[in-house]
Amino acid sequence: MDRSTGCSASFLDPDASLSTDCTEYRTAMQPLGAHMVPLGMRFYDGTMFPSEFTNAVFIAERGQSSEPGPGLYGYRIVVVRLSSDGTMAVNHEVFAEGWYHNETISGRPVDVAILEDGSMVVSDDFNDKIYRITYNSTDRDELIFDSSVASYLSECDYSYANLSYVAGAFL
């Protein structure tokens, strides 16, 4: 719910005056939820990750607090896949998580960037670190990406990440 308007999953239409009439607001392409603090986002234009990530949007969700506690959100990287013409979000899911687990903050992703080799780097303002995420398909088919997030994250190289918990599993 947007506190300023009372409208759900919306943002102000630049052609409308401030009003509580929800018809004057545009619906968000992809609502992200409350308190996620999405600071950095990039379209994936690399070639290292499987083709289904081409032109998808990776978003760093920093999280709402630097103090641990119940009910915190964010602390992860999500990916939003768009329709082929880029006008609709067709899928929204967690790509990398583990910076907040069991009420313990171990990092706060702030931004993502795509490197020339197609890998992704994630900045963390909690630890003052930069993590690099790579993909190596080895001999596997890209179909592994059609299943759960955890199944394909096992193919990513988190050697730079120094995380103890990624994608629902302890490393």
C-alpha cells in the first residue's frame, strides 16, 4: 500500500495532480514489497549467464535496517524477467540470498553491475565488500534454470562472496 495515496502497488502518474483517486496512478510493472530498499538495478546484457537472463533486471535489495531483528526484508538479489517486448514483468524471483538469516545480518547488497565477461558484481555496504557471481554451465543443459532458484545457484561461483548461507543452503 502506498502511504501517500492509499493505492496499492502504484506510483504517481506524472500527468496527474496529487490525489487519492487510484485511477490517476499507474500500477507498478513489478511491485517489490515493503521495506526492500531496492537501491541498485541493472539489465543483464552479458553472455555468461544462460540466455533466459538476457535483458532481465537484477535488483539489489539492501534491506531496511542495519540492526537485526524479526520481520526484516531485503538483503538479497532478485531478478525480474520481462516479456520479449520489455513492456511487462513476467517473472520475479530471488536470485541470491543469505545476507540475512535467523535474525542475523551478514551483508547488505547495495548495487549490482555486469562486467565485460558477463559476470555480476554485488557491492555490500555492511561488510565493505564486493562479491563476484559467475556461471559455468559445464556439460549441463540450460534447462536446470527452469526449476527452483537453488538448483541453478549451485552452478554459480561464489568464491569471492565469502557467504555462509546462499540460496537456502549453507555452503
